[in-house]
Amino acid sequence: MTESNWLLELAIEAAPRAMDTVRAALEQSSEVLEFQLRTVPELSGLLIVAYTERQIAAAVFHLRSAVADGYRLGNVQVACRATPAGSAEASFAHKSQSGGSGEFAEVKLRLDPGGRGSGIQFFNDESRGNIRAEWIRSVEKGIRQAAENYDLLGMPMTDCSVHLVDGKYHDLDSSARAFELAGAGAFREAALRAGEKLLEPIVKVAVAAPAHWLDATVSELERRDATIDEVSRGSTCVIVANARMADMLGFDAALRSKTGGSAAAAMVLHTYEEVSGGGGPDDSQSMAAALRARPALR
């Protein structure tokens, strides 16, 4: 799983006394169980990000086996992405002074919505030499880092184009790091001005089931508003469908229950679509709303 292609998230709030123990237990098992762990310092918590519900369930089982108390879990959440709702320009100046030397960099950019699946596209439109050539890559690096961790919980912003319009530097105080920070700051300011739309994952689902369980399998998919694309019939039938990930939560367990454990399913990310009204992910932010509303652990 790459850093930005996870489909599901689970928030963990840990008491200060238990935070290091909880983090160590999860870090120890993350590579084997194929999930990633993100720190959320603003919320005194951790975030498990994974591709499947089984990965999250395995992580939780390991955590509960290793650490008895001092933490609580949120609900499994569908991992949304953000994309700009419109276009916006922003400037950001990074300034720091400590002793004799300082840091300075200023970046102006324009943020535009992009086509679905386009990711982050960076264009250098600064042609007056107000930013030295060797610092352009630093500006882009800062932009991409800010886009990858767009909100407090690390929800990425994607499908947008970023145009570097202008900037300023100082002969003594400017550096690659300063322009990286200025690029990140300008991106965050532009994203705030542009507003956002939420994108939810659409998955392609393949189910293999014995022929006598075909109707039950199709019925479960249709109950979840999946669109059936293909049905291959035989002693073992294969059903291929597209569905919102939000509608597929709990599908594996339901499928096993309905088919006596004889059917198997696999899901892969197909695309992202704008979250529409009338039922989206249960919480537009990554952390479960119920977890955020609870008083802090002691």
C-alpha cells in the first residue's frame, strides 16, 4: 500500500500514559499486517490506514492482545479525498530570524481544479527570475507535501493543477528549505480560498461463488446498490461489480454468512467520485465524529 491509496481509516485515541505503548504495538505489526500508522498530534491520537477491513481487524486484534487498556477506538471510516471546488490565488512568505542569519522565501501560486484522476499537476509559470531555478523543485516539493496532508488527519487533496506565478528571494537568507515551506504555505492558503469538494472511493468488486449461491451473492450486491457488470456462470460463478466503498463496509462478513463461507470476494480501487447527497461516508472527516465528541482520556 502506497502512502496515499488507502481506502479505510480507524482512529485511536490514547491516554498520554498509554500512547507510547499503543504506538509501539502497532508499529511492530504494521509491516506484517499491511497497514500504516499515522500520528494525529492535534487530536492526541493515531490513525490506522488500510486497504481492507481485514487489515484493520487484524491490527485491532493485535493491539488488543498487546495492550489491555488506556485507549479507545473510533468507527471504521471510508477514506475520502478532497479536490478544489474552484480556482484561487494565494501568496505566502516564510520568514524567520534567529541571531545573525534568517530564513526568507515568498511564493505566489494559483490553484485550479483538475480532471478526475489527474492527481497533482505542477506548472512553473514564473518567468521573471524572481525565484532561482534551483529552488523551483523545493517549491513543488512543499506543495506536494501540503497536498498529501491537506487536513489535520492527513486527508489528501488531489485532482488539481498548481501554477507557480511569482515569488521573491533574499541573497543571504533564502534556501531550498525556506522555499519548500513557502510553497506549502501558499498551497494551504489557496486551498482554503478555493474551497473543497469531497471525493469518495468507488471500488471494483469480484466475487467467486458456487453456482447454488449465485442468487444470494447477487442479492447482497444489489442490496448495497452495486452495479453488476459481468456474471460468468459455471460450477463456480464469478460476479464483477462496481460500488461505493461506503456501501461495501461489512460485505465480506455478510457474504460469508449468506453463503456458508463458500464465497470469496476481492476489491480494488476503481476511481473516485464526488460525494453526493443522500448518503455518503458516515463522517466527512477521517476521525469518527463520536470519538471526537468524547472527553479526553486521562
